[in-house]
Amino acid sequence: MQPMKARSNSKLTTLVLGSLAALVVVSIILFPDKAFQSSLEGLTIWWKIVFPALMPFLIMTELLVGFGVIQGTGVLLEPLMRVVFRLPGVSGWALASGLIIGFPTGAKITATLSEKNLISRTETERLTALSHLCSPLFLIMVIGVGFLHSAKLGIVLAVVHYVTAILTGILMRFSKEPQQPLAASSELNSSNVKPKKNPSISIWKLALSTMRQAYLHDGRAFGKLLGDSVTSSVQTLMLIGGYMMIFSVLINVINITHLTDALQPVTHFLLRFMNTHTDTTPQWIIGILEVHLGAYAWSQAQGLSLLPQMALISAFLAWGGLSAHAQVAGFHQKTGARYRFFFQSRALHAVLALVFTILLWEPMQLLLMDTEPSFLWLDKATSEYSEASFPLNGGSAWSLWGPMLAQFLLLLIIMLTISTLIRAFRKKVH
């Protein structure tokens, strides 16, 4: 039954991608200048933000999976991930990656873990939904400093985004799990490289043993592993860039053909509850399709007060954009994970982000009233981006790879510490 569903999902994905490709070709023929300009916008975002943020980390992740480091770390993270999210410890690496590096890193790492039979299909779906997050670099530096010209507003977006993401992950863990075929479950267990737990063996020895067995199970020499890591990472980034350019062209086609006019009654009805009467239909369309362009469009929207503007930006950041949805679906073609579960989690996250932005607006304003952030060179970045237009003209994210790696290691240490405390508490109770 599961292979039939996987083939059905693959056919649907192929149909959608083929339709998008045909639409891009037609757009280039009908509107060559606009199509070129819009594809260049998507390419610029990809090169200056996505590529430098993801390329080194994807290569490093592929290497660490081959060497068994992530599997060994998963043993140490098992208590935290099981207790909070009902996920195996090895999924902690994907969660930390999504929190610091941003989407679609979490989805790609989750797909890798699933293809290596380290997590089940249900765990794949939950982990993909949980780890699909915006990076602090994008939220604070790009949106806060670059678009809204305020690092404090970027911090507000980041706090709401991560709090509601964790809450979404906790709520989605109670979703009804489909029955998996016995064959799939036995295959997962048979290929599990983790050794059986022995109470007399310390957790550190168990982690080292797991890492060694994972490396022996992989069996690739360092040169082969490095080459495969670079090839896989480049292919992944090319896929991401292609989706971003396709959806950038699609956004311009919708604007040129005035298809937004048909949705004006709907957007006016939705914004009436926020006491807003300006036309934001183009921003809605862009935000639904592509998150980077959508965040910029909402930051430049006229006639909106600050609170509705921040609430809507927060909601569309949580939604992620159909471009990112297509990237996730592409990564999981071989895993059999259901897109419906991912769609539901994005919708829930968007609703929670909208509500929590409104609820936390006053407390966050009071908290940040007399503070100035000093991390990530925000003061320097403020002057650098204050006059910049979108796409970013003041450079790319290559120079921020060092701070991003430091933040990732710090987060991983915090997660390991919490996991150790949970393990010690459970031992004391039992």
C-alpha cells in the first residue's frame, strides 16, 4: 500500500513541476523582459542569502552523517527529543539546523535521515514540519535591519517565530498517526545501526559505539564521501534556486495579468477584522508564493499600521511560501512523507504566529524599549542596509557563516545539556 501511495505522490509532484515549467516557458515567450528581471531577482536572493547560508552546512552534514557523528549525537539527544517531541534523538541535528541555518535545511537533513532508514515515515513528517524554520540571519538582519530598518522588530519576529514553531511541533505530535505496513517497520529496525542498550555501558561509550557502527555501515572512503557530499549539496542548492526563480517569474506574471483583482474582496474581508481598509492583495499573493519576496512586499506596504503589518509578516514567515513547500516536496519524493501533514503544520504555525504577535506585542515592546542588541554586528548592519533596496545590494551572507556556525554549536550544546539533565532526572525518579 505504501509504495502505491509513494508512486501517486511522485506522479502528482511531476505533474505540478511540469505545469510550473510550462508556465515559465510561456511567460518568457509572452513577457521576456519581465521574466528575465523577475528570474534575476530570485537568482539574487538565492546567491546572496540562500547559497552562502546553506552550502557549507549541507556539505558538513553529509560528511558527519557518513562518519556517524550525527548518529552518535542522536544517542545523547534521545531524552530531549523523545520527551518533548516524540522523535528519535538523531532528529535533534535537523531541528538545530532548522533553527540556526533556516529552511529548507531541516527538510533536506530529514530526507537524508529517512533515506538511510534512521527515522520512520511518521517521524519524517513530524520532523519536517518541526524543523522548517526561518534563520535568525533572515529574521533579524534581512527583515528587521534591511527591510524594516529596526533590529528590535527583527527580534520580535524571531521570538514569535520560534515560540510558535515549538508550540506547533508539540501540538502536531498529537496528530493521528497512520498505520504503517509491517514490512516498512521491519525494514527500519533491521537497518538501524544503533547497538542495543546495556545498562552497564555509559551513555558516552554507547554514543561512540553507535558512531563507529554507523561509519562502518556507510563504508565509503573519505575521498568518496567528500565528493558525494559536494555533489549532493550542489544539486540541492540548484533545486532550491530553480524553484525560487520559477516562483519569482510566476509572481510577476500574476501582477502583469492583473489576476490579483479577483482576490481583492477576499483580502479586504480578512483585513477588516484588523481595522485595515487598504488594498494589500499583491502582498498576499507574493507572501503565499515566496517568503523572501513576500516579507519585502509586506515591509513596504502602504496604509498599514505597525501592529497589523508585523502580525501579517509573522504569519507569512510561518507559512513559508509555496516555493519552499515545493522544495520540501521535492526532497521527500523518495521518503513517502505526506505533503498534507506539512501543509497542515504550516497553516497552524501561521495562525499561531499571527495570534501570538498580537498578544505579545505590548510585552515585547516594553522589554525592548531601552535595549540595543549588540550581537551580529547589528549597528554596523543598520547603516549598511538603511539605504539598500531589495534585493540586498550591500553584500551577501558569506561573511556571517562564522557567527552562524558559532550559534549552531551553542544551540547544540544547550540541547545536549538539557538532554543530559532529563536523563539524570529520569534515572533519579526510577
